[in-house]
Amino acid sequence: MNIRPPLRKRSRKALMELKPLLDKINDEVEQADYIRYDPVQFMHMFSEKKDIEVAGFLAATMAWGRRDIVVAKVDDLLKRMNYHPYEFVRSYTQKDFEVLKGFKHRTFKPIDIHGLILALQQIYTDYYDFESFWEKCRALGSEQQRPFLAIFHEEFFSMSSDFAERTRKHVSNPEKGSTCKRLYMYLRWTIRKNSPVDLGIWNFMEPSELLIPFDVHVARQARKYGLIARRTDDWKTVHELTETLSVLNPKDPARYDYALFGIGALDYSLPKRFILNKV
């Protein structure tokens, strides 16, 4: 039986030595040119807030797998909506399900999109906009001392009874141990200000409160360079990494998502002397 050695973690001093290198990579990756290769492009496609919200939520929810395939599939879905996502959601009826037939992305099927649309439709009936719904979930999370994304999951699926049980798995729940990568990516898009990529159209929470969107690329680099010491990819590890990155930038820790993605999936690298762990 092979027992893996514990992961080493950077000291605060060693972390600050890494900061200028991560900042440099981040500044090079977080450029306007990034948009055309990423699902965030579908938020930039629209000018009206409610169109931006809906397109972004659908794009983030489907952001699973290779980016080029995700972009193609989201475009397919929005094309079926005649590129009027909010209008499609608000006016959606059972007969419009015909428009969704034949759509597929990984485990997403028309019935799943149907459920998401019905929930969004009710949200826009009950709330001024999608941000208002998120704001309520955050307030409830604070009252109940629970992760507000768990509240979001509950409240979102309470909006309609006409959805397949299988659709629940497409919206993450931190109380099930999920890292909630796609939800926090969506929040990064909507909350972070003064970014050439993220739109920052919402104000219900501060960028300092964002957790890092945590995927396999981010996880590998975070362990390799000693930013986290846990080996499990779960909600606790997301918090650990965010706390580490908050040392580098307490007002905007999620900005380093670009740097870690750049090192993990693009052609960026750090000097070998900064490697702490073999992963």
C-alpha cells in the first residue's frame, strides 16, 4: 500500500515571493482577447442586464469540458432562443419545448434546459431581476449560518415543480461537498469590477467575498506550488485556497483564477524553484 506524503504548504513569506509572478501571469491572461475563447463571451454579447444574466447563467451552468465545445453548445442553445434569452425565458411555454429538442451537451438534455428555464421564469416573475434572487439567498444563508449557494440550490429548484429530478445535479450544492466551480465562475463574471473580462454588473456582494472557481487545472497548480495542503477536491479545499489567495489580494482573491488557469491550461509557467510538491 502506497501512502502519499503530506503536501507541503508555502509560508506567508514564501507566498509573497510568489505574488509578483502570479500577478504578472494574471495580468497577461486577463485580457480582452481571453473573451473570444471563453464562455464569458455570451455575457458580452448582450447589452441588457437581464439578457446578460440569463445568457451568463446558462453558459456557466454548461461550462463543463473543453472550452471550444462549451462555446459551440452554448451558442447552439442561444441560437434556438433567437439570441433573446430573457425574452425566451419570460415567454416560454410547453410548446416551446420543441425548440429544445435535439439539444445535447454531455449529460445535459432538453429536459434539463426545460427545468432551468422554468425556474428562471418564476424568478423573474417574483423578483425584479436575477441579482435580487441571489441577494435574498445570501441573506438567508447568513440567517441560517449556511453556505448561501446551498440556499441558492434549494430556492432555485423550489421555483418550479415541473423539472426532472436529474436536473438538480446540474446546479451544485456545497453541502454535498461540491466545489461549486461553475457557480463561482458565474459570480466572478458578475461581481468582479474593473476587469477586461468579468463584467461586474452585480453589487449584492463584494469581490473580496468570492471563492476561487476550483477545477482540476487550478487544483493541480495549487498543490504543486504549495497553495493548499488538502488532497481532496471539495468545499473545504476551495476555502483553503481562497484564504491563501486572500493573503496576496484580500480585496480580490478570485482574480488569481486567471493565473492558475494560465499555468494549468495555457502556456504559462513558474520557475521550477517554486515547486513544493509532486502532483
